[in-house]
Amino acid sequence: MSETFLIVGGDAAGMSAASKAKRDDPDREVVVLERGEWVSYGACGLPYYVKGEISDLEDLVAVTPERFIDERDIDLRMGHEATAIDTDERIVTVESDAETYEQSYDDLLISTGARALEPLIDGLDLEGVFTLHSMDAGREIKSYVENEDLDRVAVIGGGYVGIEMAEAFEAHDLDVALFEMLPQVLPTFGESVGEAVGDELREQGVDLRLSTQVDRLVGDGTVEAVETDDDSVPVDAVLVGAGVVPNAEIADDAGIELGETGAIATDEYGRTNVEDVYAAGDVAEMTHTVTGEPDHVPLALTANRAGRAIGQTVTGTETPVGEIAGTAVVKAFDLAAARTGITDEQRANEAGFDPVSVTIDAPSRAHYYPGGDKLELTMVADRETEQVLGASIVGREGVAKRIDTVATALHEGLTVEDVEYLDLAYAPPFSPTWDPVLTTAKVLNGKLG
């Protein structure tokens, strides 16, 4: 009888692991337990579905359940929730509408993802208050926006989701108020990026309220206002985008070790502290390539890559899940903002570095070629080793391409001088002769010297 690879959670990490394991060992039994009705979907596309740029929710599905079952021979059980893990007996307790049963395993992957963080604010249970971290939530929000008589919407949180949803609501001709408790939006991107994106939000008509703590949401059954220390703002709906929390409770209850971030602790192969139990995706920690320490940065590529590696490991070829740099890019109306590695000196100090940074403005194209715009770049390095620690970029074009260059430098441990002398592509419609990344490195190298 073949061994059983049991996977709890059927999104990016889980289905990548299932597909890879089945491809490498067709005779292995691969069972996936998914409590919901969706698998292998792109949650990152939900704001653009709400906005109307993506017409059909099913367009966000990468591979349908039928293809996993019929073409890949994966035992995919939807509407089946794992409720407990017995690692001594290698059994998972499962509940479905029809029954409660026990499923044995030889190898187990926990890929239960994360859920939207609900801050300690009264009134979150009122009608018209939403979070966005599932396909069903995306459908509900879009339906509410299109079918209810709305004028003003509040967004709580100035991270990725908050900014993307502010744009989505504005596309429906709604007034948008965005509340952020910190002095800037996108705090992990650095001060200069936060200021630029904040200015863009205001120019697009968003009522941006920084350094503002939301105390409660009020209304008679349906949300009617957002209350802060010094104001009450009338609203017709609220989107809470305060971050995510890993769904690690089932692992914790089973004695599987959690890291300091609250996500499941794993080694370089995605293994937990329990033999033959792995974790990947938004529920798991990964090693940060700059600090060498565990970190939790829940992003799609991280989940897919780790899941695929674990699928290969359990079928006999040990494959590292890879390290992370926290590389990200976000669209803020007409601006793009990106970051990778360590982007602020305080965090660099806490990680044991002696940081030096520069911020410059540079053109996105050759100065004589029409249509270009200004890019603002910040780069951080360690004074002693001169190693690049991170960067952030904000502008209207060419942002994602350039942050990927720095992310590559981080994974290879390049120094500032190494980056300065990279042979990057040049043509007037795409870049000045000295690409802005090269120019930033050149200025930072001079500061280090």
C-alpha cells in the first residue's frame, strides 16, 4: 500500500505541494482537506475584482477542483475541516457536513493560511463591516457596493489591502476615508514611500487620516459612523484591512512549535519540530535572507515556492523552501510602491547592522525621451560589510523591474559596489544610461567611503 501525503489547506502552498508530489510519485496517495469551497485561487486579485477590472470571481482560480481530481489524481475533499492532529498516532480528525472521521498520514503538510486580523474595535459585527481575505468576502463586498445605496466608505488600515481597496471603492464613485494609526501609510516601505503614497491618495480624493486610532464603529444594526478620539465620521460601509493572523491554532494544540511571530516554526526544508510534519504558506515562518532569522511575510510566491519544495522533499528529493526578502509591490492609484529587505535604519540596528542609507530622485527614462517620470529610491547598506540590506522605490513606471534587481542582490549577498557595477539593460524608452538602481548604489557607495 502506498504512503499517504496528507495536506491540510487547499490554497497556494497546499495545492502546489499536492501537484508536485503527485507528479514526482504518481503512485503516492495525496489527500487534501479544504474546509471551504475554493482552492488554488489568487486572493491578491480580490481588490481588482471589487473594483470591476476582473469581471468574474472564477477568473481568480488558477486550477479548478475538477482538474486536480480528474487530471492530477489528487484526493481533494472540499468542505472537510481538520479539527485536531494526533502526531503520535499520525491521525487527523476531520469534520464535514456528513460525518466526523479520522484520516491517517505518513507525511503531513499544514498549509492552513492566515485570516484577517480583527482589531479590538467595538462594532465589527455590524452589517456593512467587512474584511477581505477570502473569495466569499470579495463577492460579498462587491455585491454590497453594487446593490446598496452607498455614499461614503471607511477603510481602516494603510497597508496593501487598505490602499488597494481605497482605489477599488473610489472607482465606484464613493467617497473614501482611510484611517491609519501610524504617521504614514505602508510603514514597512519606509518614510519617503509612505509620504509619496499619502500624497497620491490625497490627490485622488481620499480623506487620509494618519496617526488616527479608531475607537469604535457605531450604528443601529448597520454601520453608520467611525468614531475616533476627536471625531465621528459618517459612513455607509467599512473595510478593515489591519493585517493577518496565521491559522496556527491546530498546530499549537498538537504540540507543534510556533515561532516568535506566531506562525509555525520551520527549518530550511519546511519541517516542523515534529517528525514528518511540514508547514508552508501564510501559516509558516521562513528565514529572512538578510538577517538569517525567522520571519513571517505572507506573500503568494513564498507559499507557492515552499509548497512545491515540500512536495518534492516528501517524495524523496530534499529541496529547500528558499529564503525570503519580503519583496513586495503595491499599486496606489497611479503610483507603484515597492520594497525589499530591510528598508529602515531602526530595524537594521535591531538586526545587528550599522546601517547607512541614501534617498535620491532619478528619471525613469532618458531625459530627452518623452513620457518619463521621477522615481524616488532609498537604499540601505551595512557600514562594516558594505552589504546591501534593502531598498524601497516609488514612482509611476519601472518600479517592479528595479526592485527585483535589488532583491536579487540581497539573495546573493552583494555589496553596494557590486550593485553599482551591475550590467543592467538600457534604452531611452526604459531607462537613463545609468539606471536609477545603479545611481543610488553609486551615491551610497560614496557615502560609505
